[in-house]
Amino acid sequence: MEKTYIDSVNETPREAVMRLYGAIGPRVDGDYFAQELASLDRGDFDMIHIRMNSPGGNVFQGMSIVSAILSMNTPVCVHIDGIAASMAAVVAVAADRVCMMDLSLIHISEPTRQEAIS
């Protein structure tokens, strides 16, 4: 069976659902996820939903997902089912819409800036 993150494709309503559950990199292949997401952007859907429960993960793979979301013509809605922390939070806020369950969490870390030592 081929690995896929696509849960369902509905003709009526014209929506697709993907699932991003687990750490980006170790559990979820961010590059492959981004490719599958982009494959859904062919004009067949009015909305693409991403169900998310992730502690974050690899920044480079996460940025692949962010880039795919930002380049989509089809609107993307991220549903945070549990937690979206670190890189997963960056992925979530790149979407056109973010929906959260009552007890879900989004954690965006404050970036730190290193001053150059001269």
C-alpha cells in the first residue's frame, strides 16, 4: 500500500482532507506531504482541509509544507485537533483559515535573535 496523507476526497462538497499527525520529519515526511497537497490543487476542490496534531519538527521539511500552502490556488483550512507547536504552528498560520477544537493548543515560540559579536 502506498503511503499517503490524504484521508478523503469528497465530490459533494468539493473538499479534500489531509492529516498531519505527528512530528514533521520523523513521523510525517514534510516534503512528501507538500507534494500530495500540491497534487490536490488542480481545480477539483473548493477547499482543502488539513487536520493537525503535531509537536512541530524539522524546519526544512516544514517549510516545504508552508511553501505548498502559500502557492495553492485552492483555499486551505487547518483544523488543530490537539496541538500545533513550533514548526507545526508555522504551517498552521500559513493557511487561509485556522480552526481549533475547544481544548486544542497552538504554541508559537518567540524567536531569539543573536547579536553579532564584533
